[in-house]
Amino acid sequence: MSHLTRLANSANSVLVKDMMIKLFEIDNERYFKFAKRASGYELEKCRELMKSISETQLKVLQKISFIANLRRQ
């Protein structure tokens, strides 16, 4: 999550930062509920899914940061 916060800060967007933190919290809550019910194999699948989602969120925030930088120029 610290990467998301740093990228939002570099885009100088408090709104983007708040949005990404909220999305992160919602996703985490959903996945932790699932993990409590999951077996060992399903838990491993869940970890991989969470990793993929985090990477996707990071890519989205990087693109938003890139667009924000272009708009400032």
C-alpha cells in the first residue's frame, strides 16, 4: 500500500490517494473474510489473486499519475 500512497502523492492528488486507500481497505476486508472460510489450497489461490489485484491497482495509479503529470505540462 505504501507504493500506492507514494504514487498518489507524486500526482499531487489527495482525492486519488483517498480513493485508492478506500479501495484497498474494501478489497482487504473482502479477501480476509474469504480467507477465514477458505481451505489451504483455496487460500493459496486467494493470495495469488490478491497479489494480482494489488499489481493492477498499482498500474492504474501509475497511469493516473502519468496523466496528471501530462496535464500539468
